[in-house]
Amino acid sequence: MSKRWLITGGARGLGRAFAEAALGRGDRVAASARRMDDLKTLKDRHGDQFIPVTFDVTDRRAVGVGVQIALEQLGGIDIVVNNAGYGHVGAFEEVTDAELRRQLDVNLFGALRVTQAVLPTMRDQGSGHIIQISSIGGVVAFPNLSAYHASKWALEGMSESLAVEVRKFGISVTLVEPGAFATDSEGPSSTRSEPNPAYDSLRAARSAPYGGQNPDDPHLAGQAMLRIVDAESPPLRALLGPTATDLAYRMHERRLNTWKEWDSLSRFMF
């Protein structure tokens, strides 16, 4: 049975890969972008199977209108993929209040607004799957990305709480944690703080995202997403791509070793 999807940020990168994978197997997809022209090729190729929707996730009213259009055109929504987002590059000391607020408004509050807009429908139908596109940056932190990490770590905690709250309604929540894919996440779609010369050497050392790992293929991410949404018991968290798996395993091993090294603090306190 075909599924009905709503994908935010569906014009390029991972969002487009998810849309193409779903459309390729006969599912119906509504995808959002801020400009209708960015979705034209998908509409031309897939016709009525694809519903283009334009809204900015920072505008709650526009989100509500866009979600309603998707619901009417699709006849319901089975899967929502909160993929809209961007990366902000800058050392902690360089990040301004406005830059951090904007990062959170898109990456965190955007997912909040879209999810809240679809939840009443999913509760009424007694089913649904909310996919939050987090990042290996929601598990592991690197220099020059503190604002981005703040948005993704907050999304992880918020979504884990959400998963418990909506389980009784037959709704699943999955945090997808991609590694370094060949998209423009740190290219044209990213923003940057005004550089402080004190951190120039740090920037020079960090020549590529996520520790210089080779980027993974976005098309493979689309096929992986199909496995997640088709699972009888979807995972709360799913690492996406070998770079994410490698980094997460190594980081958790270091964390476990540190906790063990300092576990005497717990015995001292109690």
C-alpha cells in the first residue's frame, strides 16, 4: 500500500533524495520549499503523484496553510519528514544572539511548528510516523559548529520526549542522524559568523565537515529512509551512513571510558 509523505526542504540535498526514493516506488509526496521554482522538476517528472508546497518553516501561519494544502491534496499524511534546515559555521565566541536565534528558529522551531500542525490528523487517524532529520552533529560535536549543534541536540531531546507522548496514539518518532553526505550543508546554504582572528588556526585545521570524512551518497540515504518507514517497529534513532556510524561509535566509546574513569564521584557523593 502506498504511503503519503510530507517532506520539508524537499528541493535539494537529502530532502530531494527522500522524495525521489518515495516517488520512485509509487508513494505520493508533498514537498515544501520556499520557492515553487525549486520544485518544478519534480512536478514535471511525477505529475499528480507530487504536490509542491511553498512555505517557510519560520512562519507558523504559513506552515499551517501549507500542511492543510498537503492534507487536502494527499487525503492525509502518513509520514512527515522534518528536513528543512541549514548549518551555521562559527566559533562559540563569534556567534551572535541573532545568529543563534535564527539557527534555532529554522532547525528546532521549524520542526516543532510542522510537527504540531500534523499531529491532530495523525492522532485522529491513529497512525503516523514523524521523521526528524537530526545529524551526527546531534550526537557528536565539533569546533566551529556550536550553534548548529545546539539546534540538533535540542531537537534530539525534544523528539525523544515527543516519542513517549504520542506512542499511545499509534504514532512513531524516528530521529535520523546522517553523517557527512555530499550536499551543500556547509556550502551555499550555510551561514557564517564574522571571523575572529584568534580562531584562524582552528578554522585552518578543520578543512572539512565532521573531521574530514569522505561524504556519503545522498541517493543511498533515500533507500535507507524507505527501510525506516517500512519497519514494523521503527527505531527511535537511526544513524545514516558509514561516517555517522564510525563517529558515533568512537565518541560513545570515549564517553563510556570517561564515565568509568570518574565513576568514583557517584560513590563519593552517595
